[in-house]
Amino acid sequence: MTTTSETVFRPATAADADALTALERDTNLVALAHVFPDIPYPYDDVRARWLRLLADPEVRVEVAGPPRRLDLYLAWDDERLRHLGVRPDLWGHGLARRALERADGVRRLWVLRDNARARGFYEHLGWAPTGREQAAEWPPYPVELEYGR
């Protein structure tokens, strides 16, 4: 993929669960190694979460890229961005921005406090912390911040 104009989004299906899990793992191992040091990646639990999201009629999950090695994923409902991830070798190509534009109407999201790259991205696009915090779903349960726009 060379430009964002070539990005083709498609609805994800249960057949994408392994590729979604692998891409989430790959992005987290690069972006969040400092948050989850020396902790085995919870592959089975993350895969099960993707399968629940894919089965939820209120959640839209879209992907782009080849089926076995996705370039990005995006999951959202009417109010909240659930997940956004881009393959690390494609960071800086505008894919996350293009994906986020698809989630029209989304007004809230949660992001790890220590994920400076993601926080900078959202803030650049006009998102701001709401002051709400919660523990993340995976050990060691780092702090997540709610952002709104």
C-alpha cells in the first residue's frame, strides 16, 4: 500500500479473527512494549474478544489489507471508538486518520495513559481528555483515559 487513496475497507467477519488478533499483537508489541513489559501476549483472550465484537450487531468492525496480513482494523459503535490499529510499518501514511473518518458520529474513546503516540494522534485531531479514568482490561491493568470530541 503506498497511498491512503488505495485503502479499501471491508466489513470484517469471524474468518478475520486470527488476522485481527495478530495485527493487534504486532501493533501492541511495538507501541506498548513499555506498558506491558515481559508479559505474554494474551492471544486466546484477545481472539475471543474479537469474536464477541464481530458477533455484536451494534459494533461495526472493518479492516483493510490482505486477509492474512491486515493493514488496519477499526471497530466502533454509535457512540464509542472501540479499537483502531495500523500495522507499524505503515504508521505515518494517513491510514489511521482515514479509518477514523469512517467512524462518523463517534464521540468517545479510551486510550492508555502511557500510549503517547495514540494520545498525540487523537489530540491532533481535536480529541481531548474528559477527566475520566479506568483500568485497562489486560494485566497489569494500566490506566486508560477517556477522550471526547
